[in-house]
Amino acid sequence: MPARNVWGNKVAVERTNRDVRTLVTQIAGGEIMLPEIQRGYVWKASQVARLIESLYRGYPAGSLLFWKTGQAAETRGAAIGMRQSQASVMPLYLLDGQQRLTSLFRVLTDHPEAQVVFNIETEAFQNQSAATRRNSKWVKVYDVVGPDSDVFAIHGHLKGAGLAIPESEIGRRLSALQKISQRDFHMEVLHDFGYEEVADIFVRVNSGGRALKTTDLALATLSAHSPGFLGQLEAESAHWAQRGYGALDVNFLIKALTLSLSTTGKRLASVAKLTAASKETVEAGWATVQRGLARVVPLLQERLLIPTTALVPSLAALYPLIIYYGRQPECAKIPERVEGGLLYWFLAATARNRYGGASDTALTQDIRVLDTEMPVAALLSNLGVGKGGISVAASDLAGRNHQSPYLMFCYLAAAHADATDWWDGGPISGSLGESGKPHYSLVHPASRLRNCGSKYTSTEINELANIVFVSEQTAKNIIGNRTPSAYMQDVSSSDRTAHAIPSDPAALEADGYRIFLAARRALLAGLITGLLNQFRPDFLTAEDATMEAARTGKALTLAGYTGAGRSVLVVEAEASSQRWTGWIDPVDFEAALDAAATGLASDVPVGDEAAPLRVDDEGGLTFGLGPFTIRGSMDQWRTTVKDAFEDAQPLAECPEPSDAAWPTEPEEFLLSDVTQKSI
């Protein structure tokens, strides 16, 4: 019996099968396209390898869902590394199976990011590496399944590789690998469904697989209501990426749009507001966001000298600025005292990790006060900034590394002091690396400090106070492996002052490194405080100003302990005059991080309890550990754990875990606030 859609009309659901090779050919020929509601390609190399292994072993690989319509639909490009041809027939639009089909296309067309290899002896699959290239037991899958494959020659080569399997087994395994392209996928094709109904189906079927982010759901709904809107978002994102603000991606813009829609409700960032809004409301909100971005980005670049969003620790601090400026008429002149005050608030909010915890709650509080008579005062009040304002002390920089929010402040302090690069004499903003971040180097080279035996730990060596913003050419040709005393003589005294380099000769020798750290922390703190004071509103005074972080009594420390063949990652927290200590097996934690990299949440054993590691809507990882939660990016988590074990301490000195319950509400930390315990 034919299926019926929600309006009672008869529709057809066609069921069929096609093999992998045919599907790949149809993708290349434009006969299979991605509708606009689809997400981007997100699979990791390890997931691609697992898919190929499943097909090799004959495991089920799931079905595919398509939509066929007589009307052209808005599409998005597939991540296949080539342009699809113009089909002579109406294409099939892929609703479910994009990650699998894109991965298969990449493997079967030798895409550089899908170089899956197969160990003929162990039947293991993984992505190509330098080690597998040198090992003749590893065969690239494409060489076996590609259109120009010569399986006979590969078989002959493997016979001389000293394999521990018989020759007949080599042939059987190569044959099984070759048949991957012949594996059938079950297909269901929906006919005569409307676009809004298809968008609803897309959300339903994809929510059952890799969890859709709330922004994915919003995009699907927006695409259904306003075909082509995703293209506007992507064009806006590309516009700012060309100007160094690449982190203003589609997800960022969707949240900004959501925040712009209203000032009512407990959570302004709720996607429900966006999906329930009319087309006219969404268009008005989008105009607000575009107007705000057009004024905020130049303001940050020209007045704060922030060349790239790669420097900004929390992009959430940009939302109130965007909404405030977006709500102003096109040619409205913002008074200097208000503009300077907003920039002061932005710096203060960044320094105090305003959006490090429950960011939606804080954003709701801040956006609601933007239309008040004194928005700057209200924002600072929300932040808890008293009449003394804020400043930075040398102690605030102790133990910090390149992951700290203070990295941005150290860069800005140097930029506002007109610091230059020591190689070409240009501004430090001219040394952006391939990642879009300003390039930096260590003033005291790590190799020099490590030559002092075990006098300095890796935590000390990589401290923020040892970082200087100079180009790669400076790092290589001037600093190199030389002590500061050897190369600083070629740097002008004015530029040394701008870069906060101590003048004490003892601080420029490796033996005086701790003297250097103490002196440079003080110099940097002075420059940063001076920068803050440039934008401080008149209604604040500089008397008795202190940083909140120095007064809260909150601290979070990660340390590695090893001994007797065992390793333990110890986490110690202190807040509200309470202390807590937890033990984590680093192997368990790394496994949880690997799962998180594929979008899967998991639990990590901590003593007799299970601590949840969750992937949030913004791509960060939140670890609910004992009496507190820690939030950071995947790279931050991996780097933090690695750093903790670089200076591992004896297991015999490991503190005992806490048994007592935490008596207060859970405390929230950013991973960038974590310090490693020094020996």
C-alpha cells in the first residue's frame, strides 16, 4: 500500500540496492547531490578506516535514504575534492548516509585525506603513515580497488614480503578487499515529499546517528523555510575569514542570529526561538547580525589591534558587542565613552572567563541590559567589576602557558607598545602563521634550559612569560639555540621595552631563568594593566584594582604520577575553602577523548564513580569531574594531559583521593585556567 504524507497525499517509497562503485560514479556525475539541509563532512581518518574494515569483513554498513523531486532544490557541495558534473537527469538528494558515501568516494578516488591501508598479515586497517609506507606488509586500499589496480602484481610483491600466512590466503584476502567496491547498499528513495517534510525527516533520521547539534537542527529548519539561506551564512562567514576572523563560522552566526531575535524568555540562545520565528523575523534578525559584524570586527582590529579570532579565548564575548551595534541605526554615531567602555568590558569579560561556564545564562543576562540607559555600567555590574576596575598582577601570569586567555593580553600589550619583529622590523601582526595565529617563540630556548639538567621543569620552560611574539624567521635566524644574552644585544632598547624584556643581565642567562620569569611577569602585568586603563570608563577609578582570579581562591591543578608500571593523572580542586582530589587512569581518559573525537560521549572511571565526558554544541568537551566541571577543546585536553606527564612525579608522592562529598554547588573551570604542579 502506498505511504501517505502528513497531508494525506499518496507518496511512493522506492526500495532498491546499488553497489559502491555505482554510487561513486553517480556522485561524480552529479546524479547524487547533497541538499542544503545536510551538515558538512566531519568523519575522522580512523572512522573511514573502520568503515572500510566493516565492508571487508561483510558487516552491515547501514542503509541510505534519498529524496527525489521534480523541482530543483538548493544544494551544498560534497567534500569529495572535485567538482561534480552536471547531470542530464534530476538528481537524487542524499538525506542519510553522507559521511559513509563521501568516505567511500574519497577512498575509491585516492583522496589525500583518505589514504586507508590494509595489513595483509593481520587484516588491520588504518590511515597511511610513514611507518606503513616503509612496511611492505601494508597495502593501500586504493591500489587494490582503484580502476587501474593490478592485483596480480601486488600479489607477486607480497609473496616476497616474508609473511606468516600461506600464499593462498594472500590471494583470498586481496580478493575480499577488491570486492569492497561491489558491496551493495540498501536504498530507500522518497518520492513527492515537500521540502519542509523532507527537512523534518532529515532531522529525525540523523538524530538517531551522530547527535545533531542544535545549530544543525536550526539550519535544517531555516533551509526548509528559506531555501538558500545557508548560502548567505556561508558567504558571510567566508567574508570575515578573508579578513582574519575565520572562527566566525556558520555555527557562530546561527547563535548570533538566535540571540538577536528577542529579549524575553529565560534563555535567549534557545534554538526554539529561531525555529519558531517567522521568515520576516529571521530576516530582520539576520540584518541585525550583519550590521553588528560590520562595525564590531573593524573596531576590534583597529582599536584593540586583534588581527585574528585565533587570539580570542572565548568567541561568546563577541555576541553582546554584535547585538549592541546591530541594534543601532546604520549611520548612528556611538559616543566615544560608550565605545571605549564596551571594549573595556570585552577585555574584562575575557580576563574573567565570563563565558567559561554556563555561557547561555551569562549571555542572557548581558544581552538584556544592552538597551538600558547605561549599558556599559550594567555589563560591568553583571561581571562584578567594582569602581576600582580591574588590573593584572604578576601572580596572575605565574604558571600560565600558551593555552591561557592571557596569551591574547600579552600579544595586545606588545602590539599597543609598537613592538616590532626582530627580523624584518615590521609590526608583530605581520607574523601570522599558517593556522592564522600570530607566531611566537621562547625567549630562552628550551634546549638551553634543558641543558641545565633537571633545574627547570617543562611547565616553567613553556610558561607564558617566556613567550615573545616574533616571526618564524626571527625564531630560526636570530634566536635559534642562543641564550638571550647572545642575541638581545642586536635588539634596540626601545623594542626590548615594548616586548617586556628584562634589562637585568642575570635574567638573560640560562642560570638566571627564574629571575627572568619573575621580572618579565611583572613587566607584562604592567603593560597589560596599562592597556586596560586606556579603555577604562571615567566612572571607574584605578584605586585598589585587582583581578577577580586573584581573589576567588579557586584553583585547579593536573599532575602526572608514575611508578611500578602504573600512571595516575591526579586532579586537585580548591574552591570556597574546600579541597578535593581525584585519580584518573590516563589510558581510560585517552580512550574517552578518542570517542569524543567521533562525537560520542562516554564516562571515565574516577575512583568508584563514573565522570561524564560530553561534547557540547560548540565543539568543546565538558568533563563533570567530582565537585566541578572543566571545559576545554580537544586539543587543550590532549595537550594538558601530555604536559602533566612530561614532568611526572613519583607515584609514592601521589596524594590520596578524597572520599568526602563536596559540600557546595559544583564549581566551573576553563581548562585554560588549569596549572601543572611543579616539582
